[in-house]
Amino acid sequence: MDIEIATIGGYEEVGRQMTAVRAGDDIVIFDMGLNLSKVLIHDNIRTEGMHSLDLIDMGAIPDDRVMSDLEGDVKAIVPTHGHLDHIGAISKLAHRYDAPIVATPFTIELVKGELEEEGKFNTDNDLVKMEAGETMSIGDSGAVDLEFVNVTHSIVQAINPVLHTPEGAVVYGLDKRMDHTPVIGDPIDMERFREIGREGNGVLCYIEDCTNANKKGRTPSETVAREHLRDALYSMEDYDGGIVATTFSSHIARVKSLIEFARDIGREPILLGRSMETYSGTAKRIGIDFPSDVEMVGYRQSIEQTFERIMNEGKENFLPVVTGHQGEPRATLTRMGRGETPYQLEDGDKVVFSARVIPEPTNEGQRYQAEKLLRMQGARIYDDIHVSGHLCQEGHYEMLDALQPEHIIPAHQDMSGFSGYVELASNRGYTLGRDLHVTSNGNVIELV
Amino acid sequence: MDIEIATIGGYEEVGRQMTAVRAGDDIVIFDMGLNLSKVLIHDNIRTEGMHSLDLIDMGAIPDDRVMSDLEGDVKAIVPTHGHLDHIGAISKLAHRYDAPIVATPFTIELVKGELEEEGKFNTDNDLVKMEAGETMSIGDSGAVDLEFVNVTHSIVQAINPVLHTPEGAVVYGLDKRMDHTPVIGDPIDMERFREIGREGNGVLCYIEDCTNANKKGRTPSETVAREHLRDALYSMEDYDGGIVATTFSSHIARVKSLIEFARDIGREPILLGRSMETYSGTAKRIGIDFPSDVEMVGYRQSIEQTFERIMNEGKENFLPVVTGHQGEPRATLTRMGRGETPYQLEDGDKVVFSARVIPEPTNEGQRYQAEKLLRMQGARIYDDIHVSGHLCQEGHYEMLDALQPEHIIPAHQDMSGFSGYVELASNRGYTLGRDLHVTSNGNVIELV
Amino acid sequence: MDIEIATIGGYEEVGRQMTAVRAGDDIVIFDMGLNLSKVLIHDNIRTEGMHSLDLIDMGAIPDDRVMSDLEGDVKAIVPTHGHLDHIGAISKLAHRYDAPIVATPFTIELVKGELEEEGKFNTDNDLVKMEAGETMSIGDSGAVDLEFVNVTHSIVQAINPVLHTPEGAVVYGLDKRMDHTPVIGDPIDMERFREIGREGNGVLCYIEDCTNANKKGRTPSETVAREHLRDALYSMEDYDGGIVATTFSSHIARVKSLIEFARDIGREPILLGRSMETYSGTAKRIGIDFPSDVEMVGYRQSIEQTFERIMNEGKENFLPVVTGHQGEPRATLTRMGRGETPYQLEDGDKVVFSARVIPEPTNEGQRYQAEKLLRMQGARIYDDIHVSGHLCQEGHYEMLDALQPEHIIPAHQDMSGFSGYVELASNRGYTLGRDLHVTSNGNVIELV
Amino acid sequence: MDIEIATIGGYEEVGRQMTAVRAGDDIVIFDMGLNLSKVLIHDNIRTEGMHSLDLIDMGAIPDDRVMSDLEGDVKAIVPTHGHLDHIGAISKLAHRYDAPIVATPFTIELVKGELEEEGKFNTDNDLVKMEAGETMSIGDSGAVDLEFVNVTHSIVQAINPVLHTPEGAVVYGLDKRMDHTPVIGDPIDMERFREIGREGNGVLCYIEDCTNANKKGRTPSETVAREHLRDALYSMEDYDGGIVATTFSSHIARVKSLIEFARDIGREPILLGRSMETYSGTAKRIGIDFPSDVEMVGYRQSIEQTFERIMNEGKENFLPVVTGHQGEPRATLTRMGRGETPYQLEDGDKVVFSARVIPEPTNEGQRYQAEKLLRMQGARIYDDIHVSGHLCQEGHYEMLDALQPEHIIPAHQDMSGFSGYVELASNRGYTLGRDLHVTSNGNVIELV
């Protein structure tokens, strides 16, 4: 059976992930993501009403025109988890394919939200929920199956999809870290990866997340970030002024820790900001292990009212968890820094960034500016209380040991980001151009 | 009563700490430390046989000639904890003063060791043990007392000495972090600091450790480093080759964690290297909460024999904890990288640095070299599993809130390192040149 | 005669310089500058209509309330050169003092422009032109004189004012580099500095520009930047598309080099942007050695028309010199990057930044963004063709050797920036707190 | 005619360059270099007596075993210039091939020196001198020619060899910058490169030096470094103590500038150190445009005597140009820092590093240490007076425009270093895996 991999998007950048695997006549698409930075560099652009081709030209969504080179039918579109760089282009591209969108329940709910906000295209693909550990048959040959293996990432219900073919398994390895003690959900299913490496024809191809491939060692467990956060918040127990926290809205486990520690130190947590409500609301609705009684406020006007209430009832009784961890100019925290909200920061108030600055100058500049504004109001900054959601080098070594893949395709980075991975894969005996395929967007790699 | 502070050493650098406080006719000296980097830059120098004046000229030990400007008698020499930059010059300088050396039991034991190794001077000052929480009278006036307040640092039994005078307390604040959950010993005694700030005439002067004064936020608890280390070591549980760890020998709590986690993953920990034996042996001997049954090997020949035994019995059964966390050219770990020991590193073996690289180019170069040699033998590096032992900015704010000192003297850094502290103290209302004294080595500050 | 120095602004930051020297009953003020970054962090603020007190509260202009502590009359306000951080607060503060503004002709012209744009205050102080090398008497005592010593900086007609008093000279040393081959004007007058160091009572006090005090070596001459620029532009001689350059508008010597090299490679230079017209127009008007026939366009609408003309007549015939070297969001170059001007950038077009990025994250973020936008249009970036206008460490050593001052006051930096200077002055025998005065804004130092 | 390229060494690192081109039955080898860092990481290794295979195992010299995969005879070994990473393995590998070594006269002389020092192998290959601009026939087919095109680099007489084949030219582009005003020799021959791009079948393949491929803009001409150096040395004209300079010994143009400027400020230059004598002596001997009357001293004992003479006759009359620009522990300058030579550094003496620190931690550590030792003796450091010898991005664009190659092979870096080149070549329409060949050591690329 012919096996081909089309590297559509995310092979020259982080963002707008999209990969298609053809096994005989059947094609499965993994991820359809958005590169938000390509949108934000332009002033005043809203993507909701934009056409796919314009977004492709901007480099914001994957250029899926290479799909016409693949001879076969798309049988499933599989977003691996709910981050925008993996689901953000579904509303622009999925309607072109007559195939269901298959994902874990949490991811499906987020896709639904995306589709509802879309203003240009109508997407009526079926939305199919499948849990980690489950398998479905792909196409009519009876020879191809899709399996979801549970992985751990900075969002809940992330999986690595595996396409089982007669020629071996194709493992799509984006995005994960190797967490044996995640705060929510099951540990990464290394046992299953090891089985897949051993069973049948083994692994034909492994597509790997190279985000941290230039970083030594092991990405720590979410438990380590949780202990770090606990230490920081508990140390503020006696403080009787304002404490504000921010983190990635989609990072449900972290938000959960914030909620719990806020209560431990006698404060009422309130989630503020539109994306806070989207992600945490979804988590609550579908029964994730998440505090069900926490207040969430999404709309601007309600946020203002909530801040007024907080000021009236006493800042010392609350811990607002807000958007703005990267200093985004219009996020709630930045507006607080500018004094544009009813929440009055005072000398000594604490602002906790449970996130790291994404290392890109635009970002670093905005974050610096946001911190400066917060400081001008007297705030004290606690930052970098975080662990990455992506494998570092030791995780890559372990995955190669578990899967023993015949071919490897590094992804989710640019060439410079791939360099560490090429070095480590070479250490394990792979050779560039032979079984280690450094590629770019828009190529088709024939494996069989 | 006249109160003067002589800033003898460590006010232009990290290392060779020494400060004298005169209260009326009585003088107490805090710390007599060594700046090891001033020794190491010269080839083949051994300090044991060197004269004080030569070491002073090299900038290696404090220039205590300013002591002659203080009119009074030295009544006590008080090393605050057992690090070399606080006790390393006692063997060269203490014999000049007719006064006991007063310290916690662990520190006293380490001072004893220093005195035994000294080859040039004979020191017969009394060695007096005093526990954190205890107080002794100084001099004959009956008006001056010395108290030890328990603090938390990267070595056990660290204290901050407080000299109570009729004019208020002089608090010598070197070196600490604010740890409420240290792995060994009691939490920092913030309650007592707050009392000292309130009682009597309050705090006349606070001498502060500025090591991390340019760093935002809060230094995490040792518990956070412990969880990070646990996560790293537990993730290696299935590995059946060699695992080696290194950390600061004096960091008893960290060594304890290494020992415990080694056993948790089914390996026998062995401490290797002379300073490993010195510190851990001392801890064991004086009854610190430390595993009493761990093997320690200090001499070169015994280390070689131990490595041979490890190779014979199987590397997979052991976890050697060795010296060399900074890539020191002659340390055990570096020698392992050079293949000079019987321990054979193999492809995939793990080396865990539970330490961070001290950020100075010489050091960074040596550590890089050591890692490169280890990698050439196939080793995989896990590094930076560590938390600092020194307060960051939020800790400084908390100390100022607790003590409300009348005067502040930043220490334990150079001018550039003081800059963050000056900014934060200014935020709290202190003024440079009036009540905030940025000074240099060899000055006398008259407070009353 | 009493001599006091009031360190009013610019002793905790770069920007809003202001220092007053009292000699007996006479006071001279050196500089009244603006800290523009304190304005820009707020959205949509225009300073023209703002009150001094609000600008003081924002930290944008010097807090001159300390002037009331000086017993004497202000006899002259002396801006040392035309940069905004030295003249930008004159329109807000000078009207409070009944004293002439004394400066070199170029500086006076720029001050005039500032006063004309001011919308809140009316300033009718006399504007007095004095050339480098000249001296004027201050006050009625007959004992105090003001002299201008020629220095070299990144703007023409910079001087260091010297106040000669019976107690010795007070030398105000902001801002300069030691340039023996400046492209415009005379070399720095080291001969005169050496004389001042030797004559009479020598130098009582030297106030020094510490901008680069943490940098090794010597700041190169403008000639070096000129050769670098020549090499870059000559290498583009054969290119037949667009070439655009940007630099500091006030850097007349650099603009002159750009004009000359543009012509050497067969292109017509045009200066575009409001501040380009202000500075270069002023230089031309008062007879600086500057190409008199170059076109300058300041207003937005005229700029657009000029770009249209350039496009019509062929980009290959022109070299626009525009504003925007720091990626300022509204500058001409950034607008070109956004495609908001009629000038069409094409693949391969060259953009020359004859400037370095000011190392601050906000700035770095904006500059990165501007470059990214320019690149998205196909532009190729040549950057960092520049030399600093400020002394590095070797220049500081030379100044100390020449002046042999009794007292030194480091300025034009924050504490961290002073650290290198304190170290080098200590090497020359000065002692912190005795004759080396590290201070902050708002202090008065009594020298005699 | 078959055309193959064997990428033997220098495709995963900087150092040990070696590439073979097969055109039909004829093979030409470009470069046989040494990676010195792989030798230096081991203590006390001398390569002179070592066997090739051991050096290959250490990664110090190219692994030329892949040559057996090429069907043809080696007709020439062509080192492109005299740097060790291009000629340093000739003494270990050339004897295996029955072919002449063809190079420019200066390079040939340096190769001769290498062969004389070799202690293990006897090399009797013919040494053939060929000048830039000349061509020789390769093999018997009459269809293949070797041409030397003049380029500019940080050593004199560097060339880019071009192998003309019936299928087009193979241009070996290591190492060069685009210098139109070199201080010695002719400018880069861009005219000839443009002709080669246009004539016959054009350029089949271009192998490019990616050293600076991640750097923006244009590498400045040697003239810019010369003006920078002139500015620095002229500024010391009045100093009457010691001035010492260091630079790359092989950088004849820079050494020439040092000699000339030393004399301009009234000092006698003396070149000190073994490699100083090797390179400058060779330059003088073969008639390079170089001061013929300068004193050179190579042996340790003579260097000591020369230093004694300098001290006797007065340091102020000399300018020693010494080895040690990277802080190498045993170089002359480092020994001066340690006080191991008769040359006494005094407070205020100047040390000029006309070189930049090679950015690698081991190196940075050693250089830092050397500077610190020099400073401890009172020396003042002037550093970074240098320009790179390698193309930055704009030079790469220009080369692609001139040559219009069908295939490109990036070299002289690791994967991370290639990343900038891949991006820029992609901008020019090349595609990874199709006509842009990112490869590693030991591969064979079949072009025809």
C-alpha cells in the first residue's frame, strides 16, 4: 500500500500545523492550525470575515493546495488538541473536505466554538468524539485504523493520533511532554507507545514536535509547576491587599491550581476574560476534573462590573485570574496596568505570571511594557512560574527508544529549531536525507 | 552608646565577607570569608601555607587592617553559616583577636575542619556553639546581646545574628532565602524578625544580602527543587545503565533528597569526593536529619576503588553523587568525563546537575567543557535542577516590612549588584546617602 | 565661596537632565531635558498642552522643586547641546527663572523651535548665543565665569560648560565622546581640558556622562562610522532598485555622510520626515558645513507627494533618508513597511539603519516589528552602521587624567549604569562617599 | 558526464573542511582541514605523531573513507587558502592520493611548513603553485578545467576554485567576504563570478560558506577595520607607557596595519610568537605587499630576550604584536597577563585585541580569564577591533544573483548555522531536498 506524507503547514514555523497522510486511497488530515502572529502584525484585522486564500497569502493558515497532489479521499480531519495553532484554521479549510472532524470531547467542543464564530464559511462536517485509547476504522479497505494515544500537554485531552497501516504505523507526535504526574487526567501512555513500536511492522514514520529540541534534559511535570505556584501563593497568605494572577486560558490544569491555592489562602478566585470563560467553561461543561463552582466572566462590561464588586467588597478577599500573560495590549491585565479598569492596584499588590514570555522581540517588548505599567501602579511581579508543554531532548530520546521508527519527520519549528533534533536523531543512527526528513511546507514525502 | 559598622569585606564582590559592629566598647565580627576565585585564577597556589598579608593583597581574604580604626575590643567572631565565603578566612585572621568563635553546631564543626587543615597559623580561640533562637550577652556593659535568628539557606543551620544594643538592633542579614517548607530544619523565623522590628528601639541597622537583588519575584522553597529533582529521577526508574548526580557538597538538604530518590528508584547512593565527605559526614555526626547509612568516600584512591566496585557489581545498581557541578577541572565528575576513572560512561547514561552554573565566563567555560567531555562519552545531561539560596526582590520587600530598619547597608555584591536593591529600598522611602548606605570595603559607618 | 551642586534630574535614568550649580549667590542651571519614554508609555498623550507638574509626576521632566533649597539667583540656563533629553523641558520650566538661556547657535535655534511649539507656557527668557571657546561673566561678584569647551557628540555644536569659581572649576561633562576626527566641526578640545586641570585651583568637581561607563575600550570616531557607511553604500552602487536609509535626525554629520555617499553612487538624497527637516534645516540655515542643496520634506502630505514623484521618476534615482531608525510605530520608515506610503518596496530593495537599536525591550520589540514588516515587502536590512556618541571607559580614564578633579559626580544613568564608573574611578583613587558622589535625583551636594 | 559531490568534512561543524567533486573519471579534492577544538579538549595531545585514524575518530580530521564510493582518480588536492581548518589535515591525508597539491603561492608555502612539521607520515605529492585568475586542465578528457577566482578573506591569496565541466561549473565557495577595498591584494573578482554564471551551461553547483548565514547585512571591508584600528592607536599617541596588540597571526593585512600605525605613533613594532613568525615570515619571503623590515621573533627564548630588551630600552618605544587574541592559556599575551614574561605591565598600559572572541563558552572563558589577569596588572583593554572574513546574508544574495546556480550545497556550519542560509535561498526560489541540499559529513550527492 502506498504511504505518503504531505507536510502542509508548520514545517517552517510554529503555528498553522497541518499534515496529511495518505494510506492507499485513504487520506487523514492531522491538525488545521492558525499562525496568529501573522495576523497580529497587521493592524485591525479580524479573521472571522476573511477568505481562506487571503489568510494563506498572509501565511496565517496552511496552504492546502498541495492536497491536490495526493490521490485519494480525505476520510477524517483530526485535530490533536484544542490550541489555536492546531484547530484555528478548521473554520476556514475543513468545509472543502467531505470528511468528519474526529477529536477528543474537549477538543470537539472548542472546534464547535470556532465554527460558531466564523463569519465567512459554513462548515457542516460531522463532529465525532473519540477518547484516548479508542480506535476507529478508516476507509473501506479494512486495513487502516486510527488510534488515539493519550499524551500530556499544556491543555487537557491532548492525544497523539496513530494511523495503523499494513506497512506499519504512522505516529503523529505533536504536541506533548512526558508527564507521569499531570494534575488533571492520565499520565502519558508510554506503555502503548512501546507496544506500537514492537507490534506488527512497527512504526513506519514518526512526525515529531521539535519545539524544545534545542533544550537539554527533561521537561518537568505539571506537578513541579504546581508546587512552585503553591509556594508563591502560600507565601502571600498574610498579604491583605490585591493579588492578581494570569496564565494561558487554555491551561486548565494550571487554572485549576490557581483556583485551589486561591481558596487555600482565603481568597475567592474569579476567572476574567473572554478566553478564560471559553476554555474553563468548556472544561466544566464536559465534566473535566475542574472546580465546578468558580465564577467566570467573559464580557467586557461584566468584567468591569466584577472589578467594581471586588473593589467594593475588598480586594483582599479575591484573586482575579485574568488574561494578558504575554502583555497583549488589549488583554485585561494590560488594561489594569493602564488604569483602565475599576480595579485599583496599590503599592505592594502582587501580580503572578504563571507563564513564561514567549521569546520573540515583539512579545518581549509588549510584556516588558505591561510589567512597567503594572509597576508604575505599585505592583510587584512574580513571573515564570511555569513548565513547558513540549518535550525536551531527553523526551525525544525516550520516544525514539519506544517507537523505533523507520522514518522521522521533524515538525513544529523552523530549520534552526530542527537543528537540535537532527543532532539527536543522528546520535541514534538516523541519517539526514535517508530516514530523517528535514522538509518544508508544501512537500510530499513518499515512504512506500 | 556609639554604634559603628566597619564594612571590611564583601562589599565590592561576592566572597570574603567580613563586617564588624562596634557597640560602645564591644565589637562583634560577623563572618571571615574567602574569595576562592581570587586564588584559583593563579595556577598551583595552595592557601594552607600562605600568610594573611599575601592573601589580602590577592583580594582573597578580607583586609582587616581597618579594625584598628574601631575603638573597642572584639568580643565575638560570628560566622553565620558554613560556606567558605563566610568561614574560609577564619584560619588566617581569627588568631589576631582574643575572642571566641560563636556559631551553630554545624558551622562550628566546619570551622574546626578549616582550622585543622591550616598550615601556617595556630588558632586557639574558643569555639562556642549556640543554637538558633538563643541569645548571649556581649561584653560587660550588660546592655548588648547577641541573638541567633533561624533562617533558611542552601546549607543547614544558617542563622542571622542580631546585636541588640540600647540604640536598637543591628541585624546582619547575610545569607538567606525565605523558605517556609525547607526540607531539613525549621522554616525561617519571620515571626521573630517582626518582633525585633517592633520591640524596643526597633532596628537601627540592617545589613542585607544583595546576591539576587536584581531578580524579580520570590526565590522558591527547597521543596520546589525537591519536586523537580524527584520528577527527573523518577523518570529514569526504568533505565538500566549508569546514573550520576552532582550538587553543592554543602547543600545537605539536596544531598538528602538525592539519597532518598536514588533509593526510591532502586539504586544505592554513594557520596564521592572529599568535600562530599566533609559536609555530609559532619551532618551525620552531629545528628542532622540526614540518612545515617549512606556510604561516603573522600580519598582519591578509595574513590577509584569504589568506582571499580560499582563497575563490577553493575552500574545500574548505584547512583554516585559526585563533586564537579561547576565543571571544576579536577573534580570527580570532570575526571569521569575525561575517562580518567574506572567508571565507564556509556551511550544513554544520565548525568544530573542539581545546581545552576554560576554566571561568570571562566566558570561557564569550564562547565561547558565538562559537559562536552561527558557527552563525548555518550552521557545525557539534566541540568539546572536547583533553586537559589538567596532572597529575590520580594523577599527583600518582606524583610523591610518586617524589620522597618532605620538604616540599611547593602552587602554581598558589587555596585552593579546593589543597583536593584537601591531601587527597591528607594521605593520603600529610603534615600541614598542618608539612610541607605552604599559603601565599599574598608569603610566605617557611624550610626550613632 | 560656597559651592553646591543640586542633582535635579537624570541621576536615576537617561533623560530629563538637569543640574544646578550654586557659587556664592549665583546659580547656573545646566540642561532642562525631557524623558520621552515616560510620555510614550501612555497612549495618545501630547506634551505641548500639559502642565509642568503633571509632567513632573509622570517622571517626564525634572522635578525642580529642590531649587528652593538653593540660596541664590539663577543667572543662566545652559543647555549643552540640542538633544531633547537636554533641552526638552525648557519650554515647561525655564519661564520660572529670570535668566537668559545661553547656548551655542545651533542649540539656541533648536530651543527656539521648542518654545514655538509649546502650547501652555510663554517663555520670554533671553536667548544668548555663545560659541565654544568663549567665556562670559556670571553674576556681579566678578569671580565667577562660564566657559564653553568644545566637545564632540552625535550632534553638532555640543559643548561642556565650565563654571570657574574661586574654589576651582566645576566641569559639567555631559554628553560627549573623544573624537579627534569628527566629520563636522572641530575635534574635542582636550588641550583646554588639560589646562583647566592645571590652572588655578584646578577642578573642584566633575559631573560625568556615564552612558557607556560599563563598556570597555574607546568609542570610535565618527570617521569610522563614515567609512563603514561608505563601504555599505558603495557596495550597492550597481543596484537598480530602491535604497532607503534612516538615522538619528539630529545627527547632522551622519546625515551629511548619507547625502554625500548617495550622490557618489548616483542617487539624489531626499530628507523625509518632520524631525529630519527640523535638524537639517537648522544646520543649513545657520551655516554648518552641510550640503546646502539637499531637498527636505517635513509635512505628511508633502512626504506622500515626494514618494509619488520618486515612484514616477524611478526609485533607482533616489535615496530617501527617513525617520524611523528605532521602528517607531508612526515614523515614515515603519509606515513604508506597512505599505502605507506610495513608495513601493520590492524584493531586494535595501534599507540601511545607520543607528543601533537602543537596548530596551519596548524599543527592541518595535524595531523587530518594523524590520519584519519591511522584510515582508522584500526589503533587505543593513543595520548597526553606527558609533556611539558617548565616552567608553578609556575616555573616562583620559578625562580624569586631564582634569584631576577633587570631586566626581556620575550622571546620565541609573545605579547599575554608574557601577562601571565607580569601579574605574576607584581604580584612580577616588572613594565612594568621600570624593566620588553616587547620588540620586533631588539631592544637594555641598562641596565647599 | 557524471557529476558527484562528496561532502566529506565540515558539513556538521566549522573545521576539518573536505569536499570531493567527481566529474567523469576525474576527482578533485577541495581542502583537507583540521578541527583544532577536537584536539584541544584533550589534555597534552600533540597531533604531529598521531595516526590519521585516531584523528578521524576524535573528529579532528575529515573521515575520507567515503572516497572509496567515488569511482575515479584524484587528479588534484586544492586547498583554498592557508587557514588550518582548510590545510591542517593535508599532512595526515594527502599521502593516500597520487595527486598534486595545487594552491596559490602563499598557501603552498604554508602547506610546506605543515608537511615539514609532520612526524608520522611522509608526503611527497607535488606542490603546484597557481595564481588567482589562472586555469589548469584536469585529467585527460580535455573537458574539465580548474580555475582559481580571486576572493577576499582574512588571509591573503584566498581563492574560490571552480571546476568547469561539460555539465556546467562547480563553484567551491569557501571562505570569503565581498571586499572591494582590501588592504592587501585585489578586490574580490565579482566580474568573473558573473561571467561564470552566464557562460556555457552556467553553474551546476555552488558550495557555500555559511559561517555568517544567520547574520543580517553586509560584512564590512577590511578598510573599515583598518580605520577603526587607526582611530584606536592614534588616540594613544601621547601615552608614554606600554602598548601591546594581538590579532590573528595569519591575518597579514591586519598585521600590516598594526605595523604601520605603530610606526605612525612613533613606536617600533615587533612580531612575537611562533605563528606570528610563520605567517608574516612567509608573507615577507614570497613578496606579499608587507613591510619587509619588521622584526619577528618566534622562539620562546628569543621572545624572552626581546622582552628584556624592550624593558631596557623603554616600553614606550615599542609595540609588541603578540599571539593570544583568544586568551589561549599558553599564548604570549596570556603569559604576559600571568606575569611570566620579562615585560612588566603597569597601570594604564594598553592591550589592543584586533580580533573578536570566537563565540563558544570554552573560548569565552579563557579570553575572560586572560583579560582579568591583564587587568590585575593594570592593563586597559581595547577589544573587538575587527571585521569578519565571511559573507553575511547580503553577500550570499549577491553571490546567488551572480552565479544563478542550479544546485546549492550549504557548508562550513552545523544545521543551526545552515538555517539562515536555507531561509535566504528559499527566498530566491530554491527548495530544500530538490536543488538546495542540506547534508552532513560523509554523503555523496549525485548531480548528473
